[in-house]
Amino acid sequence: MRKKIVAGNWKMNMDLAEGLKFAGSLEKYFKEKPAEKAQVILCPPFIHLAGISEIIKHGKIALGAQNCASDASGAYTGEVSAWMIKSTGAQYVILGHSERRTYYHEDDKLINKKTLLAINSGLKVIFCIGEVKSEREAGQHFLIVRRQLEEGLFSLTEEQIDMIVIAYEPVWAIGTGLTATPDQAQEMHKFIREQVKEKYGNDCAKKLPILYGGSCKPSNAAEIFSKPDVDGGLIGGAALKKEDFTAIAEAF
């Protein structure tokens, strides 16, 4: 069976004290629970990584960053490299998130470069793809997602693909008041898996986790996660509330 994953992207929220306290409360919660059916991943801001790594010791929670630099090291003021992230104890990094693509104009070529650096540094990559509203309305959503896969991911070897988790973001359904249905999520997840199968073969496609990243909440998580090609969620706003995040993590 494919690994089930619920990853919380904190984005630019919580100062250091707040973040450590929140991580501690999640550590305590999951430590006292039976073994979860899903791998829980926390993706806080960079400044939290080393501290949270010291808190999550029982192995039920993994740690990830939200981005990494496009170079391994050097005179790049303000950047944080993949190997620096790895040195904090983190195991994952989110790359290609829709906000990075939109606000910082990161394209598929740059995301591909970051992905290779992250993998070579020993990090697993939560690789984000998805279409915006105008692309969905124009019926281009499959073309856009296929292009993002081909240009951002499909230069990797089959061995490197084992370090990838794909997260599908229907950008048009995040914070817009619009809703992507569970069937729409399944349709795209199935399409993504078919593209991976065509490129890397059936065995690779069958074991690759694909997460849904479109306004997942406690009220809809179970229905979305019940779809055969949906292996969990990349959670945004609900990841900042303990009750919501834990409920989503238990939705399997």
C-alpha cells in the first residue's frame, strides 16, 4: 500500500515561541495515540526547524521545510540551502508551491533545479503542481499539470522519483470561495498517476503518494481521502489549529 501522508504547511505564521509550543502540543497528542494510519509532517518556517526537531522524538511526526535555495551554497544573502535544512533534522521540503510560483515567479526549470539539489542533499520533496482559475475555465488543466510534471519532475531517474511526494493544488479552489469536489480531485490525481506510469512504469506509479492541496478541512477530509488515487493532504490554514489538523490526520 502507498504511504498515507498529512502534511501541515504553516506558511509565514507563528513566531518561534508559538511554533515550538504548538509543535509540542502535537507531539504530546500523537504520542498518546495509537499508531496513525498516516505519516504526519510539520512544515514550519525555517527558524522553527532545529527547535522542533528536538521536540518530535517519538517518530510519529516528521519535519519539513517550505522551500530551499536553488544553489547548494555560496554568496546568496538570505537564502537557505537544502543541505542546511537537512542538517536541522528535517526530512522533507515543499517545492513548487503555488504561492512560490505566483508571488516569486518560480518556473518549472527553477523548481526542477531545486528538486535535484534537495534530493542530492537527502531530502524528500513534496512537489506541488496545479492550475489556476483561468486555466481550469479554459479547459487547460490537464495540459498545465502535464507540463509541470514534464518540465519540473520527469528529468529525474526512477530511483530519484522514490524521493518524491506529489501534491496537487487546484489553485482556483484555494481561498476563492470556489470548491473542488472530491471527484475533481480524484480525476486529476488519477491523471497524474497515469502520467507517472507512462514515464516510469506501473510499479513506480502505484507506490508514488499523491496528496490533495485544495482547502482540505475536517468536514471534507474523509470523503476526499476515500478516493482511490488520493493519498492524503497538504494542509494550509487548518494546519494552524490543533483540533482541525488532528481531525484531518485521523480522517483515514
